[in-house]
Amino acid sequence: MEAVDNIETQLLTVNDVELAGTLLRVGDLVAIPTETVYGLGANGLAADAMDRIYEAKGRPSDNPLILHVCDQSMVHRLVQHITPLEQRLMDTFWPGPLTITFEKSALVPERATGGLSRVALRCPNHDVCREMIRIAGVPIAAPSANRSGRPSPTTAEAVLHDMKGRIHAIVDAGPCEIGVESTVVQVEDHTVIILRPGGVTKEMLEMVADHVIYDTALHDPTEAPKAPGMKYRHYAPDMPVQVLVGQSLTVAEYMKDIIDTIVQQEPMLQEDCKGKPRIGLLLSEETLENLNAVLPNFTLSVDIIVYGEQAEPISLANRLYDSLLQFNDVGVDTLIVEGCTPVGLGVAVMNRLEKASGGHVTLL
Ligand code: AMP
Ligand code: MG
């Protein structure tokens, strides 16, 4: 096996799906576009290829992988049985950002499931991705294509930043459409349990299932999560993050107070316009307007990114990871992020922000 940081990484385009599919089949690591985030793909039936995923990402070995299929016909040989409710979920939400765990068949290596008896499957809503899987002819294991713990990549450039020299190829298909990962569910009797919130919301699942609940571990840190990955710190940029949730005006005033306090402690910040920004603010359009009203003279020590509209959590989801990575590039010392109401896709956004901040969330 090549050294994991000494591989020549080929940059491929959507015209190279034949090559990408073939590389995947023979056991290479290929970063693949999906509608959620870029995945780090490898042959999901080959334990040694999946070993390379763990090595390249630095991923904890008990955190299982999602296997991606090109259509439902690929599912049957990977699972022991499919219940009517699981079938309805696939019929309704595939291709799309819903991952379902099933009792695995003997064909699925334990390396894919972290030793669990269940395997997580998803069919992505991305033509190029499904075509690559079809050409590979095997399910493709693909966690997010970032170093473990860091924000997930939603562009090929972000993949390259983390993975250059560690993987064989990247297929660049432009920015991802959704921007946060899939929803992971497990069906128990007639209940759908959400193990990780994501692109398919609880409200959407309730259209096909009578009982939809969240895994209790999502709200209770003393419980062991059913999705092992949920226990790890994730999505974190390089600097400490504080998340604020509340009415836009209240968030703006709170941000102003924090800035005032920091500037008072370090008056140089006000003058040193050439210095790098020290405080990052990630906020909504609504809150920027309110902040402009309460704090008309911004010091250049504050770096601001507007990541969407508070009223439209999908816009926040879309730009969340890319914005966090931009703050890494700028190199702010501390980052204050406006969260959102945990409704619809806002549940996934808040779940990622809780992880990114290590639970440092203030409800205003
Ligand atoms: P990622 O691939 O980084 O988006 O993470 C995949 C998520 O799915 C992690 O939280 C895993 O713990 C979870 N997952 C994968 N396979 C299983 C499984 N068999 N049972 C429960 N959770 C799983
Ligand atoms: Mg991930």
C-alpha cells in the first residue's frame, strides 16, 4: 500500500466518470460529488480499500461507513430483509439525502459497519455520482471527504485542501446542492428513528410514517448514540466557536456586546486596521441589517460572512461548511455564529453547529 500522504491526486471532471468508476472498482480512493457533501469513495465490498478511507481521514475505526448504491436493485444482496416501511422510505426519498440502516448480509465486510450487524445504505440524488457507482459495479463506501473532525467539504477545492496527496482522484462537479449530510434513520417496528438529522426532515418522514422520533442520544449526552459517529466532535473550524440562537435583533445586540467587550480588552483592535481580523461573525442577512443599525462603525478587526436568510434554513445549510472553512483561511481567533430555529432543515444546521462549537450554544 502507498504511503497515505504521498499519492498523486488526479483532478477529474464529470467527463471522467468511466475512469473514476474503474478506479473505485479496483480499490482506489476517489472523492465523489453528491447532492449533500463531497464523499471520500472506496469499494464498499473491499475491506482493504475501506481501510484506506479510515487512514486518509484519520477516522475513528468504530465509526461505520455509509454504502452508496446506484439504485434499489443493488440493495437486495447487501441486506437480510426489507420491511414494507423501509421499502416505502426508499420509494419516496431515493434518490435523495436519506440513509437507512438494514441488517447486513454476509457480503458486506465488517469494515463497512464498524463491527455492527447493520449496514447504512443511501442512493444519492446526483447523476454523475450514480453513474460512477453503476460503472464501479459495487456499492461505494463514502464518508465526507474531509480530515476527521473538520467541516465537511462542499466543493472540490475544499476536498483538495484536506486530501491532496492522500487520495487517488477527485471528481469536480461544482458545489454541492444541499450542503449538509444525509439524514440517517433506523426502522424499528413501525417507528422511524432519526439517528442523525440531515437533508430529509422529520416533517418529510412523517408524510410516509406514522411514528417518527429522534434517537434520545441526540438530546441526552448520557445516552450512547445508535449512530456511533454522533459521539465525536465534528465539523469544527480551527478556532473556538460560540453559537447564538434567538430573535435577529437580540442576536445582533448580543454580538455587539461581545465585540464591545473584546475591543475594550484590546483597544489596539480598533486602530490596527491592517491587522488580521480577530473576531469572525457568521450570521443571517436579517441580523447583519440589525447589527449595522446598532454598530455603525465596524472595526476592521471583525470579519463577517452572511450565510443565508434566517427565515430560510436551507440557505444556511447550503453555505454553512464553506463559510466555516473561509474563517479558517482568514484565521480569526474566535468565531461567533448565529444559529437558527431547530425546525425543518434547521434541525440539521443546529446539530452541526452544536458539534462544531463543542456544545457552546447560548439561547437568547
Ligand atoms: P459520515 O459518513 O461522516 O457522513 O457519517 C455517517 C454517519 O452514519 C455516522 O454518524 C455513522 O455513525 C452513521 N452510520 C453509518 N453506518 C451506521 C450503522 N450501521 N448504524 C448506525 N449508524 C451508522
Ligand atoms: Mg463526516
